[in-house]
Amino acid sequence: MKISVERDALLGQLQTVSRVASTRSAIQALSGVQIAVSSDACEMRATDMDVGLRVPLTAEIVREGIAVLPARLLLDVVRSLPASQVSLELRAAQQDAELVSGNATFHIRILRAEDFPPFPEPDQGSAISMPVDAFVSTALKVAGSASRDETRPVLTGILVSASEQELRMVATDSYRLSVKETVLESPLQSGFEVNVPARALQELARVAGHVDAEQLQVSVHRNQVLFVLGGVVLSSRLIDGQFPNYRQLLPESFEHELRVAGPELTDVVRRISLLAQKNAPLRLSFNDGELTVSAQTPDVGEARESLPVAFRGDPLEIGFNPEFLRAGLEAIEEGDVLLKLISPLRPGLIEAADESRFQYLIMPIRLNV
């Protein structure tokens, strides 16, 4: 295997693909990047067995072949190269790869290519096509609510449902729940519902930001999903287990429904949250015509700020995790928000007041009066 490639092109694709290379596996090859060169194409691949990524590399092909190189080391070396042109050659007899750039020469030991798993091929016949922007923006709205607790793997995913002209994604960590529905311009050929690791969709969003593609091809297999955009293929395992019935978690009615200027409330929550440290809750106190946001942390200080709201009735005070509340408000980027509340011990719901079809359910924190 031998190629000649522009340093910047090699570095850019390495930065993309090396993110999914494993840092914990006992299989050394999974910590590497596979460079596969055929007579008419060059690709770079990496996987940690959960998420895999395959990207094209524009290069002058001198000789075909396959080599697996340590991802982190290769990235650091390419980043340091002095010249714009790079020659990369597999030296099978020496069990290394030679990189030459200007007057600099590197010999990097290769990893066992036979230990690198085969990359799945997308099934074009069963692929479902949809706008990449719609898919990515929907995923980013809910990804923050997915759990990071690996002991409950089903909650580390995003439930992705697509049918006809609707795309819906749901994520929850049991403390908050995000639901985002997006209306598609054209009906889909068929539908699916799968639980995809949030990490995979966040990686897809990053890749989409660097790929000039308008359509995303989605292929769902028995235990795997493949996303194709442009010449990039991202694969992900699907999460087993029953995703919670989120519809049962959403209350059917509320005692209070308040319309508040979203950016103003978000700014207030950001400011007051600075004094909500050491697990201190953020307090929302509702009185006639007014909402007061406050926080107090012993040995740190306290803060409060009020803003007008159309609240009527008996005073209501409810506490929330400041980070979770801020995340829900920030997901609604502009316009008014609806705060829907029942009581201090029941979940609150944040919705966009427009037609963006986003819901954010958040569990309260019991307050010590």
C-alpha cells in the first residue's frame, strides 16, 4: 500500500475518524485507524465495536493495500508534519508504515490488520432517505437528556421513530425527558423505530457539519443502523431492551400554564444558577404577576431576580436542578416558552410556545422551607 496525499486532507479526515477509535479495548487493532486503498479509492475506518466510521480520503494511489495504524499517534504525527505533501507507504517486511513529508521521515509500527473487524455495507435497497439537517437538528434537541449511566443502557440511547412525514426523537435519564417532533417535507418510503446510542447521533451531528450533503440515508438492520451522508458511512449498534413508555410520563393536565419570554427567563436562570452550588436547587417562586428565581448555597452566597408573568392564584414554589432547567430552556432557542406546572412535587413541563413541537419534562427537587 502506498499513497501520496495532501497533509491538510489527511489531517482533516484523521481528526474525524479517530474520534471513534477505541481507547479501552483489549484488542489493539480497535485503537487504530484502518487505511484501505483499492485501485480507484482510498478510505479511512475506525470503530470501537459500538460506533464505526468510514470516510473517503482523496489521494494519489500508487499501490493498493490495507494497513492499521495507531490512531492517536498517527494523528499527532500528521499534525506535526512540516510539508504540505505526505507519502504514506506500508512496509510489510518491517511491519511498519513509512511517512515522508519534506525532510521528515517517520516509521510507525502497524497493528494486526486481521484483528480489525469488517465494516458493514449499507443496503441501498432498504435505505430510507431524509434531509440531514432535519435529522441532526432533531437529535441535538434531545441528546442532552440521554443518560450517561452505563448500568442502565436503555436510557443511554435516543429513541428514533420515523413514519410518513414525521420524525420523532425521545431521550430520558429518568430525571428529565425530551421529546422533539419534526415534520418532514416529503413522506418517507417506509418507517422504523430504533434505540440508538446518543453518542452515535452526536458523532453523526459532528460529521454532518463537515460534509456537503443534503440527504441522509438510513439503513436499519437487526441489531445495527447505518447512516450514509455523502461518502461518509457511520454505523452504530442498536440498544436492546424496552425504552420507557414516555407518553405515560407526560401529564395530561396542569394547574398552571404560563407564557414567558424565553431568552429573558434563560438569562435569569443562567445568572442565578451561579449561586446554586453544591447540589443546591434553583427555586422558582410564583406570586400574582411575578416569578422570582432564587438560589442559596451555604458558605457561598445567595441571589434572586424577578420577572413579570401572568400568574394568578395561591403562591407556588418549586425547585429544580439548575443545570437541567437551564438545558431545557436553552433547547428552545428563541421565542416564548410555556411553563406548565401542577404542584411542587410533580414534574414540570417546558414547551416552545410556537409550533416547533418540543417538550421537556423535568422532575422537581423537594425544597426544605
